[in-house]
Amino acid sequence: MVSTKADDGTPPGPEFNHLETTPNSTAEEILAAERSLSVLQNAKIHWRVLLIGKSPSSSVAYTAGVVFAYDTVTNGASISMPSFLLYFGEMGPSGPYLPSIWTSLWTAMSSLTQALGAILVGSVSDRYGRKWPACGASAVTLVGAAVQYVAVPRATLMGGKMITGLGVGAVMATATTYISEVAPLKLRAPLQTCLVVFVLLTQGLALGVVRIFVPDIREQAFRTVIAIQWAVGGLAVIAWAIAPESPLWLIKKGNTEAALKVFKKIYGPNHPSLRLEHESNAIRAEQALEQNPDATYAACFRAHNLKRTLTVAFLYSTANIGGASFLAQNIYFLITAGLEAVHSFDVGIGGFGFAVLIILSSGAYLQRVSRRNVVLAGLALNLVVMVVVGALWWQTARGALWAIAVLMNVLISFQSAFLQGAGWPIAAEVPSYALRAKTLSVGICAQTFTTWLFNFITPYMYNVDSGNLGARTGFVYAGTSVFLLAAAWVLVPDTTGMTTEEIDHAYESGLAPRQFQKHVFPHAGNVGKAGDDD
């Protein structure tokens, strides 16, 4: 038996930091007891997973988020630097500008190779593990940064961005898989959310770094911004090199002795042997069900796995389809619309800070609102704000330009908190054990492909030498938001508190995703009971 009550029979308080067990406790009883505890209580029990270096910590995976975030900012914000515009741009009637073709290529081709890296690393990580492929991918970003730093022709700069993108896509796909495999059940979603927080924090800091160099019009200004990628990528190389291997990958390869050592690092005295037995049985059962221990990408698109794969790809792509590319290029867009460069950067930095605050406060609203409903609310909000941004195009007052700047950056915050902060943890929990690495690789590939697609076409919508829609580009993404709302209603489940086996059963039973919680927790009156997130 496992007890989660204090000696007087009352529920545990916040100071609770262990499970009361007996020698006859089973793994299922232990997992059920942990599921009844809050996130804070689980974090106190499993504090080892939160440390850097001494366990297969999810913190190691966050270095991938740092690499991804800094690359995103250097791709999007550096093209807005006056020094960059003067070096790579052309002179027009109203000042320097970047031709649409190169604005599209620089921001888009990196995303295309990110998609390639994400899809390639799925097979590599299934064969060689999570640790060394991620370490190698991080090293690739260093090579790409070097090419960008010395680039003189525009094409060479694009080539460097593509090399960096290859490594970024691979390490990001591996990191999401790694977190889902090392984190205890109740901590998986919060730790995936923390990955989004690390991305946003780094983007805000990186934008601050770029802001420092905005007044400097010398060539070295934008090259210094590029050079900082060596420090960021180097940190990831070191972190992954010292990280232990994923225990679930070790189990799938039959190396249970090594897996047990890793489980001991994660769980300490909290029954690592029983957990190893439970995970081993679950993986064997799933492989038997798949009738293919060596799962392939093709298996991701067969039978009930197709819906799971589409759901993962959809959740990783919602922000892009909803206009993230337009928002990410808001600094350059606002400068071309007439807002001073310094003010454009200042508003952008404030937007990232606001996003972090929203996500950090998500523990409060996720106790009362399911992650599925948060995603739906985020898409509805995206629709409304994009309509307002588009409508402000007809206002010529300078206040309208400031309103557009604020709205676009506030929407970045809400996309990050609602679509990524709530959606990405769901995506990480949806795949089966056997197909997790490949399914998440497909998801990251979809994310990076849609980033490439919309980064490429968006400048042609708003830029002065092409579509010249300006702020009316918001109407385009209001239209895509309608599609996203309909698709999310059909595809997105709420997986809070559900084990992989329960998610497997729900999909195999043909349940509508919106019914998952009612099926698994038929007596739960609200999301807090089904899967407490406080």
C-alpha cells in the first residue's frame, strides 16, 4: 500500500516530500499516489530531475531551447539593425531597406533546414540514443555561426544560417523527447512548459543584446551579435556531453542495468527498480501491440497513430499558421512603417518579458482551465487581435502605429503562453513509447517547415516592394485562425494526469480527444481533480 496522507489522515501539505510505502507496494500504486499529489509536492519528491549535471536533468534539455531562441532572434531581429541594413540592404526613397527576396530567404531557409534536422535526428536518436546526437547537433550550430560571421555575399550568409538551422532543428527535436522520457509523470507537462519559458527568456535577453548594438552602425555591430552564438552553442555541447542517456532508450535497447542506474539518479530511494519494471513492461506491451519493435516513420501515419501524429504536428505549428512569422518580423515591419528602430526594439523586449510573466502564472489558471481550453482560448484571442491590427491600417495617426506595435508584441506573449506553453506539453505526451522520438521529430519538422513557409511568404505580404499590405497582413492571419480553431476542436485532447498507457487506450478506443478526461477520470468534477497542476 502507498499512503499520501499525513499521520492524522489529512491530505498532505506543501511541505510533503516523500511517499509512505510498504514492501508490497506496486509500481501502479506508487504512480497512482504520485498522480494524486500536486506538482510542487512531486517536485520536492523528485528534486533530482531538476538539477543540472547530477541527473538526466530536463535542465540539460533547456540548453536546446536557448540555442533555438538565440538563433530565432538573430535571424529575425538582426536584419532590423541599422548596421545590417547598411551592409546588406539597398537604398530606397525613404532610406535603406532589404529586398523581399533576401528578407524571405534569410528568415526562411534556416527554418527549412531545421525541419530537415528534426526529421533526420529521429532515426539517428533511435539508433544512437538522445545524448550524443544532441551534442553533435549543438556542435553543428557552431560551424554555422562561423560561416555567418565571415559572410560577405548575401548567399554566404544564407548558407551559414542553413547550417545553423540543421543543428538547431536536430537538438530541439531531441530535447523535447528527452524531457518526456526523464521526467516523472506529473512533472512532464510543467517541464515542457519550462522549455517554452527558457525560449522566451533567451529571446528577450537576445533582443536586449541586439538592442545594445542598434545605435552602432559599424559592420562589427551585427557580426558581434552573430558571434555570441558560439557561446550559446558551446554551452549546449558541454551540457549534452555530460548528461546521462535517456533511461527509456536504454530499456528499448535491452540495457536494463544502465537504465536502472539512471532511474536511481532520477528517483533516488523512491523505488527505481519498480519503476524500471513498470516502464519495461509498458514498452514491451506497446512493441507487441505495434508488432514492430523497430518502429518506422511510416508507422506514425498508420491506423490510430495517424491522428496522434497529426495532433503533434498541429500543436507545434499553430503559432506559425496563426501569424508568428508576421509577429516575429514586427521590428523590421514597424521600422519600415515609420517607428524608430530603438523604440521598435524596446517594445519587443517588453513583449517577451510580458510573455514570461504570463507563462509563469500559468499554474494558477491551469488549475481551473484545461490545457485544451487554453489552446482554444489562445486561438480565439489570436483571431480578434489580428482583426484589430489589420483594421488599424486605415488610421494614419502616430498613435495607431504605437497601438499596432503594442498589440503585436502582446500577441507574441499570448501565443507563447497559450499556444506553446499549453500546446507543446500536450504534444509531448500524445505519442506512444515506441514512436515517441519519430513522432516528436515529425512535430518539430512540421513546426520548422511552417516557420520556413510563413517566414518566406510573409515579407511578400507587407513589404513595400511587393504586396504592400502593411498592417492589413493581420487579416490574412485572422483567416488562418478560423481554420485553426476548427482543427483544434477536433484534434486536441487534454492529457493532464494521463499515463502513456491511458493515452494509448483512449486513441485505440476511438474516443474523441475532447472526451479523454471524462473517460479516464469519470468522477472528476474539474481539471484540478483530474490532474492537479498547482
